[in-house]
Amino acid sequence: MVDKALEIFYFLEDRAHEESITKFIMRIAHDEFSCTIKNSIFGRGGSRFKNELKKFIKDYDNSSGLPDIIIVVHDSDCRNKTECRNYQSKITELADLYRDHQGMKDISVFCIPCPYIERWLVEDIDVIREITDLSNIQQVPFRCEKGYYKGMLKEFFKEFDVYTGLEYAGDIIEKLDIQVLCRADSNFQHFITDLRNAFKRIYY
């Protein structure tokens, strides 16, 4: 294993991604590879995600040096569960933006939460019960409705005087069972598998 700290760039949509995905990365890096991360740099695409990502790729590929890994997070959004889980079509759309930038593509790991990243935070309901000390919280059903999981996260932690519930993202991610979430969500499993492979490429 190479003794080095990872330099990671993140390209995200919003604060929910920043508060959540960085902690997933830190957990895998620490628990499975005993590595540290340095110089995390963030770019955000917002409502113009694809156009901004294309610009991000071009700008950084023309810079003096590349990071070890680029994490690209883009919620799948959806009208139904089948569309939400059409992981490969989303990956193809994002990969097309890397035309003429193969070096950037080779170090990119795509993350496509289905339908939104807040779902991953509320999927392991036993963790929510443990943190809130509320045993009557029920499993959250699947919905494509925008804002649904965001609202549930806030509702679960309303007694803790939170603004969004994202304040507890780190506590949730520290305790949740990665394999449980992989079994519950194939998009999450794809992301974790690709992330582990990216770490292996560097450290082994």
C-alpha cells in the first residue's frame, strides 16, 4: 500500500451532497483503506449541472495537475422507481461530457443517488431510531416526490432543533451498515464498488 494522502475533487449539486458524500468517502477511506484525505476542492453545478460539469472538466484538465479522484454526484430524480434505477443511462450521460478528456474520466467516480441523496440517510431506519431514541419511527417508503426525503430527515430530528436534519448526516453515516444500504439500493452499491476500485487503483 502506498503511504500517501488522497487529493479529491468533488463536483456536486447542492449542500445535501456536500454534507453527505464527503462523509461516505471519509468512512470508506478510513475504515477500509486506513488512508487520509487532503485538499478537498468543491465545485457545484446546481440547476445547470451538466453544463457546469463540462466546464469544470475542461478547466481542470487544462490546469497544472489532476487530483487522485474526482467524485461527481448527480441525483437521478425520477417519475417512477424503474426510471430512478436506470443507473447506466445516467452514467452514459455524464461520461459523454468527458469527450476529449479521457484522463479526467479515468479518475472520476460517479454517484447517482436514487432519487435523492437524503434517501440514503433515512434508509437504515434502525440507525435513525438509535440516534433519536425514538423506537416508533417507521421505515420510509420509496417515493419520487421531490423534497419528500428531505422533509422526512427534518421531521425525524425536529426535537433536536435542527434546520434541515443534515446536521446529523455525519452521525448517521458513521453508524449505518454499508452492506445494508448496498442491498437496499443498487445505485449506492454501484457507487461504493466504483469508489473501492478507485482506492485500490491508488493503494495496491
